[in-house]
Amino acid sequence: MAGKEAATRFDDEQIIEIEIERLRSFKDHPFKVEDDKDMHLPKDSIKKYGVLNPLIVRPVPDGVYEIISGHRRRYAAQQLGYRKVPVIIRVMNDEEAIIKMVDSNLQRERISYSEKAFAYKMKNDAMKRTAGRPRSQIDHNLKGKRTVEIIAEETGESPKQVQRYITLTNLIPELLQQLDDELISFNPAVELAALKEKEQKQLIEAMDYAQSVPSLSQAQRIKKLSKDGKLTLEKMQEILSEIKKGEITRVTFTNE
């Protein structure tokens, strides 16, 4: 299901068709590409009309191209049997590519906590590297502003909230998954991200033991114990076994 090998134009940029096998995912791409219900829309659209919006790619060694924007379109087209997809080739350095990749994916309607966390971190790190270059090479938007402030302005978040998302990248995968599954709330997760990796693994054990997840106040107490060097598995089990405010102890009376 490949189109003709002809170049067209899109917003004054040349579009060419490239074999899907010559496209590779962006390195450390933080956004999940899964055959879930969110994939139905691009699949249905491509099935009816073809790939209308070209992928944005950049050339990398060995004659292949790295996808900047269009991972989901590539996946959907591949699932539908396409051998080629339309692309726009742009030459970008690593920092420019990261920023473009993040910005294009943040427009998605639904993004998980972990996806947004790693996306913000990747963009923040890329912008910091850009800011470290000679002033003549720095984008005018960066001059005199912190990188988290720029991200905040562009996303509608507060700088503090952007930083809190970035902090979440310190969580181990098991806790990040619990956050994405909304078993752990956002604010407690930010507090728990301060724990050492070993302590986070013990926290998973404690949660399993107590059959409970930390509330904000419990997460703050656990964080303080860690900071003071007094956190143990037993302490976490004890804290998580407490009855949280608002919980009701149900007592069943039997008829005599």
C-alpha cells in the first residue's frame, strides 16, 4: 500500500515517501505507542484517507531517519500494511530535535503522568544545554529566563508544577506505574520521589504488606524519616498500616 515515489510540498517543505523500515523511533522517546483505544482514531483516518500529515524526521547515520513527530502515524500505517509513509526531512541537532519531539507530542489529548514527567525533563535538559552555548547561538526566548519558566509559559503550567513533574522521574518504574494507574496520587508521588532507590523498593514491599498506598501526610512523614536517615521497612509498614483520616472502621454485629 505504498504511494508513488513522487515528491510533493507541504507548507513550502518537500515531502517524500520513505520505507517504514528506514525509520527508527526517537532515542529515549518518552511517549508510549500502543495499540490501545487512542490508536483507533489515527488507524481509522489512515484506513480511509491515507497518511495525510507527513512525519517529521531527521537524517542519522547508516542511511536511516529518526522520527521527530509521527510515531503513532508510523505505527498505525505499519499495522495497516503500508510499506512507505510521507515524510519531511529536517536537519536538526540533538537539542532542537528533542524540543520539537516533545512539543509535538504534548499536543496529544491524553498524556500519562510519567510521559509528561520524562518529556518535561528531556526538554528542560536540552534547553539547558542550549543555554550553555555562546549567546549568539541562544534562542531569544531563553535569554534571562529559567528553562522551567519557558516550559511553564508554553504549557500553561506553573514553573513549580513543571519542576514537580520533573521530580517524578526519580521514581522507580513500579511507583511510576502506580501513579499512571492512579493508585498513588500526584502529590504523594512527588514527595516519594525524594527517597533513595532502595527505600522506594522497600516502600513497594510495605505497601503490599499494609495493602495501602501513602496519603500525602504519610508520604511527607516517610520523606522526613528518609532525610533524617531513620527510614526502615518496618517504619513504612507501621505508617501505612495506620487508619487514614476519613476511613471508617466497620463493625459487624451478629444477632444473638
